[in-house]
Amino acid sequence: MKRVTVERIKGHPSFDAIVIGAGVSGAMIAEALTEKGLDVAIIDRRGAVLGSTPASTALVQYEIDVPLSKLSKQIGKERSTRVWRRSKLTLDSLRERTRALGVSADCVNRDSLLLDGDELDPDALFHEYEARREAGFENAFLDAKAVRARFGIKGRAAILTYDNMATNPRRLTAGYLHAALTRGAKIFAPYEVIGVDCGVHRVTLEMASGETLKASSLVFATGYEWVKGIPHPGQSIASTWALATRPQPRRLWPEHCFIWEASDPYLYMRVSPDFRIICGGEDEDFSDEPMRDALMDEKIQKISMKLKKIFPQLDTTPAFQWCANFGKSETGTPTIGAIPGMKNCYAAMGYGGNGITFSAMASQILSTTLAGGIDPDADLFSFNRSF
């Protein structure tokens, strides 16, 4: 992976837009803004491609955490269908954009297998399949016999969807940052922002080290690290754990599709380019890092045992293990748009299990907004939405 160049702040520079956060969200937003012709700076208190981005298991899907059939009951059929369709469109656009930019990030199309669980039993899973078909999504319902015959998984019905995407999150982020840098963007790191003055026409940022930056617009793309003063209705921070096994190409399931469960907490897994199984889950609704880290061995053992139960032929011994925090919401949807009470300030937050897909969505919505346009789906994800 080519090193991402960061700079020190000199003088009191001014930009069209400043993006706080040099992870995958900040990278995609900055790239989209520079493509619109804006002069962009990116600030991060650590450095580029750090924070929660390297911890991503990178199952890039259009299916959001809340099933379409359940989301329809929460926000209505019309809106839920629009949310799911925009997510699918975003994934397709991300795939195409990454190719157009020439970003090399181990991107490969993968089908997804959603197994029945305590959230959706086989009957409810079939109802979900029907809801997706009615909304125009191509997918297939497989009964337990068909799942066992095709994938070797016993006793589970499933929905099969097509052409999601696996990627290397670090390379993907670095690629989008390089694209922004090529168009003149600058990355300042490490810098801690300690003050934001939202003026009528300009936003002024004060650094802990004393420097100041100014911009016409400011975008917070800080991932799960929420900023004081920014509302987050219906959202919370959760913890997740993951492992990677040793390479074992001869033991893997057919087709190497993504696999996840309609359960709470759910298990999710994919195959890496070097034929390891990356598997995670056991999510908990808290954000305390020492508590999260203390549970590492217990959680990894549970994940390993669950994986072994589904695929007895696998060696589920962890070769690597890690944990991270992530933002989630009651509807499984992100919050993207102008921040109430903070003029010229915008945010992208609350991504849940669709982090990279929603990062790309935020780049589309915010670049259109800051360039003076109106995204047709911005109302679904704004701070002022009615659900």
C-alpha cells in the first residue's frame, strides 16, 4: 500500500471544505468533494487510515442491518424501499467508482447468504424474501435441504443475494485519499480540533497546538467517535469482536459467499484473498474500551465455537483477533447532512454494519449538497427526518 502523505499546518490556510477524519468515510467524502472542484483539507488527530477503518471486516453489502420487512413496519413501506434501493445503488456506484479511479483494494464480488435465526425464523425469512422481491431486488429463498446441498450447512434456511463486495479497507481508504491528494487536497495530521466557530459565511477551527483553519463548509467524518454538541437521535455506540483463521483453501465452503445470520447477536463471515476465514460478531451495546478489551478472549472463543458449529470441517483457531467500536441506529440507517444549530457544518454518522456502503452514500449526498445541489434521497438520512 502506497504511503499517504500528511502535512503540518503552515500559517492560517483557508479552504472550500474541511473534512475531519481520515478514515474510509473522510477519504470518500474528500475524494467526492475534490471531484466537484472544491479545495479540500482533511484533518485527523491520529493520522491517515487509522481509527476504526483498519478494524473493518469489509463485508460490503447493500442489505442493511434491519430487514426490509421489519424496516417497513418502522418507517413505512415507501421509505424503507427507498432506503434499501439507495443502498443497492450506492454499492453498485462504489464498485464502479473504485474501478474508475484505478484503486487497487482486493475488490471482488461476493454473493451473500443470510441464514435463519432468532430474529427471522424460516417463515419470517421467506416473508423477507417476498418483501425484497416486491421491492425489485433479485434474491433467492433456499430451504434447509437446498442450503445443505449447495453450501454444506445443516438445518438452516437462507436468502441468497448477489454481487455484494469484499475489499481491503486500508487499501480502499488509501486509494481514495490518494485520488483526493492528486486533485490538490491536503491532509493535516496529527491535529486535535478543540474549537469550532460557526460563522455566517465561514467556519473557523482551532487546533490544540494553536493553529487555525478556515473553510466555507466543515464535515465531521469521525466514525464512532462522536463530537460533543452534535445530536445523535436513535443512535448508540456498540462493540464488536472478530477473528481471522489460518489459510485453509481446501476446507472452505463452496462459492466463498458472505455468510451472516438473522440473529441477535449475529455471526458474519467471509473468505480473505489468502483463504483465511474472517469471522465476527457477539456485538454488545456498550462503548467502554477497557471493558471491551477485557472480554476479548471470551468473545473470540464464542465466535470460534459458533463458526465450528456451522462448518465442523474448519480449523476455527484464531490466527489473529481484534475488537472495535461502531455506531448503530434503531433503523439501521445512517445520519447524513447538515447539523442543526451549526451553520455550514455537516456530519456522517451511525453506520452500523454497513460502514463502507454508507461511507460511499455520505460522499454522494454531501458532495452534491456542498456543491449546491439536492440529492433526491437526502431526506431519508438527514438529522431532521421524521423517523
